Amino acid sequence: MAGGVQAKEASPTATPALAEVALSELPVQAQETHRLVLAGGPFPYSQDGVVFGNRERLLPRKARGFYREYTVKTPGARNRGARRLICGGTPPTAPEVCYYTDDHYASFRRIRAGAAR
């Protein structure tokens, strides 16, 4: 290539780098949801713990069933709101990784290792 510059092609499995956040920096409701994940519940919503399909492809690609989603309560919301924790790994009570979204899957922040357990 002229000038010695080569274009890098994105891998089909590549995902954008995600910002990181400490669990202690998240809203207290997210911290409580994380505690429930580690304890295996009980969860306040029937949808909690269902498989998260990662259709947005913003999280690293994993086999179906790796990610599960959990509602983070939003004070004043009449429904589940837009906040979620997405955790991945087996068993679900010992996730390898967790992510937080406060905009219903439009963006995610990875909960920093060491803070996710």
C-alpha cells in the first residue's frame, strides 16, 4: 500500500471497546441487583434471568445463553424502566463479566473486574 499505511479491517466478531465502571459507582439499585444475581434471587421481575440475545452486538460475541439480563429498578418508573445488568457466565450466580446499561441496550459499561463479584 502506498506510503506504508495499511488499512485494518474489523473482524466480524470485534466489538467496540466499552467504558468501565466500578460497581460502587453505579446507582444503589444496580448494586442491589448485582447482589441478587450473586445470590440467585429472588428477583422482583419475572423477566429477570432470561437469556439476553445481544442483538445489538455491542457486547462481545458469546454463545447463545451466555448472557442473562436483570432489571435495575428505576425510582418513580411505573414499568421496568431502561436500566439493566447483563451478566455472563456459568453458573449465573458466579458471572465472569457483568455490564450495566441505563438506556435500554443503546450503550453498555463493563463492571470493572474485582468489583463485579
